[in-house]
Amino acid sequence: MLIVQVCVGSACHLKGSAEIVSLLESAIAEHHLEDEVVLTGSFCIGKCNRTGVTVQVNDEVHIGVTTENFREFFKKNVLDAVEGERK
């Protein structure tokens, strides 16, 4: 089970965390990963960045997630991780 936590603290909220949550919900549904990915919100993860949102996937923290780089982030850090867990 992959745990994806999106920072919804004030700084990330202002940088679009609600949009990132929506994109994650849609992508998880699109790829039928509802039984393999837990999506949750988290208050400050402590890795604030000037651009984008902080997202933690299991124990790995990713900074600067934006709507522009979302697809790349999702493939590399969610899809590939789920595939790795299946093996």
C-alpha cells in the first residue's frame, strides 16, 4: 500500500494543494489504484519551497509539485512505485 500525503498547510494551500489533491484523485481513479494508494492530507511537512506543493510518498518527500509537472511526478513517484510493490 502506497501512502501519499499532500501538504495542506497554509503555504502549500496558497501554492495550489487543492488542485494537486484533485489531480491525484483523478489520476488514482483513472489508473484504478484505489485499492493500492491511500491519499491523505497533512499539515506542514517541513520542506516548504518557493514554488509548488510538498507531497510525501511513503517516506520520500517531494517538493515543488505543480500542475505543470504533475504528470511526470505521478508517473515516477506513484505509478512506478505501485508497479514496484506489485513485484
